[in-house]
Amino acid sequence: MKTPYCAAIGVQRREVDAMRVVIGVEVNRLAEVERRHAKIDVDLRRERSVACSLDVPSTAYFLLMRAEQERLDENRRAISARIDQLRSQAREVYGSLSAVEGAAERYRDEERRRLEGLEQAAMDDRSAAAFLAHSRTARATTTRRSA
């Protein structure tokens, strides 16, 4: 049943879906940053073991990789904060959607009760009309017999 809330529900559902997509994108970005960070960890361990066995100056490489890890850590914190913010917004949007859906359900219930009341009133009117018609017919028949 259509309600005055259907348009608002559609808008709210689109907002929830959009929030899901944005959160998914951010989670994927975070996963990529974490994969890159883990790869640098593996590379650093490998390079340290090679550097220890050879007499090769590798300080510049290690400094570069540590700087890259710090940049990735900063990105990870920023993306995590963004995800937290988006999840908070998603909870608010979902709460609004639930409230509007609840209002629509209450509207449907009230409309259903109103229609049932109208249907019952129509049946009562038909029954009363049939009863009156039957009473008049019965009275007319008894007055004809007594006359």
C-alpha cells in the first residue's frame, strides 16, 4: 500500500546504499594500505638479512622504507577515522530510515483499520436496511391480515 512516506523511504534507502558503497571503498583503501605496509615489512626484513651478510651501505634504503611506512601509518589512521565517521553517519541514516519505515507501517495499520471500520459500517447499514425492510414487510402483512 502506498503511503505518504514512500518517497522519503526511497530517499533514505538510497542514502543507506550510498553510505554502504562509500564505506566499502574506504575499507578497500584501508586494506590496500595495510597490504602495502605488510609488503614493506617483508621487504625490510629481507633487505636487513641481505645487508647483514654483505658489506653494502643500505641506510638510505631503510630510511626511505621507514618514511614510506610512516606515511602509510598516517594514511591508515586517516582512513580508519574516515571509516568511523562514515559508520556513525550510516547509523544515523539507518536510524532515520527505520523511523520513517515505522511511521509508514503505522500509517498502513491505521488505514487498514479505517477501511475495516468503513466495511463494517457498510455491512451494518446493509443489515439494518434488510432488517427494516423485513420488519415493514412483516408489519404490512400482519396489518393486511388483521384488516
